[in-house]
Amino acid sequence: MPETKRPTSPAAEEILGLYFPVLDHGFVALVDYLGTDACIERAARVSYGYGTRAANATRGLIRYLRRHKHTTPSEMVELKFHCCMPMFIARQWIRHRTANVNEYSGRYSLIPMLFYTPEAAQLQTQSRRNNQGRSGQPVSADLHAEAVRRWEATRREATDAYGWLTANEVARELARIDLPLSTYTQWYWKIDLHNLLHFLTLRVDAHAQWEIQEYGRVMAGMLKRVAPLSYEAWIDYDVCGSQLSRAELEAVRSLLSVEGETVTARGSLDPSALAARGLSKREIDELYAKLRAPASVPDFAVDPAQARSAEFFAERFASAVPGTDKSPTD
């Protein structure tokens, strides 16, 4: 096979086609990619050759583009993933309408009876402050055990009904209608780098649902191997950076004295002083959070030793199709 003339990343080539487990039955695989950091620079400069650009020059340009929100060059790089997730996560995921998606068809194929079960640490009470999320406080062990018992009972009934309907030649598109949202689905998902960074910024954020964060973390680790300079700029400016509003900037300027390169305090950041400048209580809380301490730098990395083969997951899902007598691989 002739050597490719396309730009490639050795780190990405190492994990290409490897399947990384997520949650109890899910996975993410990087099945293909088009372009690297060098392609972003070439697109920005509209260059037709690689030349002898130094790595620090490429890094400087990519960081400038990210800092000033010049996003079109990053649209020249694309990544294609094979993903498997519970249906309720897929419904969140599909809200990002900037990707090409082809999902497993429950009208054409029998659906594997694999369901997501939250671990005890993730079964938490409803947050009193965030109507969309959990509180951070796990329920009791007894309540978790009872929840699992009820889930399993519901799933057994749904599995029996689905198997009975399909065995009696009921159309698959109708047999599936009462399967729970915990049922796993799969898709191929192709997206350009600009929109992938937007997706990841939202989905690795601590406010996102924990389950989709798990997928975001693995995909961020894959991105790190495809375009490490773009990944670094994303971490610095989006994940660990903060944007200040006009009111927040005015408040900071009024409280700081800047002389040359020396910055000294000229006031206090007490709530009344900030409220007097038009900041709401939430804005004050967020300003404190931005100024209190720098964000810790996450290390999104994927270890090839943790990956499984495509055949591993193919066997697991094949064994979960109604009518088979195999048990899913542990």
C-alpha cells in the first residue's frame, strides 16, 4: 500500500480504530480524521505547501486564531467517531446540529437489549439550585438497590415484550416503541474541529450531565492526539479561561491600579461595591469564582491499553439481540 501524501498525526494513528469503553456498555472510537494542526495553519495562510514552518510559529498562529475567535480555518479539519450511548444521552447529543450523523436503525435491525444502570455514586438527589441537574449527594445504598431492582424489572418486561412482538413478526418499527431511554444506541458522527470544540466546551463542563461528560472526556483525549496545538489552545482559552462582561471589567478596573506592569489593589471586592456598579448577585458570584483561583488544568488523555477491539463490542451487542442464548461479555 503506497504511503499517503495526506498530513497525519502519529499519535492519532496509534488509536485509530480502537474502541474505548464509556459507562457500562458504551464506547467511543476514532474511526477516521482529515487534517492536523498544520492544515489549520495552511488554511489560514491559504498556503499550498508545507514549507519549513517552525512548530512554535504554527502554535502561535493557532493560539491567535483561537483567542480572536477566527474559526473558519479550524473547519478544515474533521474527525469521525463511532459512538454508543444510552438513548437519553443521544437525545441530548443530537441537539448539536453541526455534525453528520448516521444512527443504528431500530426499523431495520433488531435492537440489542443492553441498558445503562447508574453506579451508586451517580444516583443522586435532585439539585435545589439547578433544575436540570443532580445535587452531588448520592442516595442511600438501600434506595440505590431498590432503584436497580425496579429498573431491572421494567427492563425484563420491556425485553420480553420486544422479543414476543418480533418473534410474532410484528414490524420492528412498532415492536421497539416501549423500550426505555436507558437502551443503548449507536451512530457514526462526523464533525469539523470548530464545531467539535464547541460541543466539547459544553459537554466537558461541570454543569453538563455527568454521563455525557464521560463521552466528552474520551473524545477530548482523541482530539489531543489529532491536533495537539488546537487542543492546548482550547484548554487555555475555553476550558480554563473565563470571559468577563463589560460590567465585570469596569468593576475590576475600578478596583485595581495599573502602573506599567505593576498591578495593586485600590479597593475591595465586597458585594455592596459590586452591586452598586450594576452587577447582579449571580454576576458577583461568578466574578468571585473567576478571580478567586485559576482553574485546574485537566489532562484529557486516552490510554490505548484501555481500548477494546471492535469485535469485543460487536460480540457484546450480538449476544444481546433477542433470540440468542449467549450472555454479554463482561
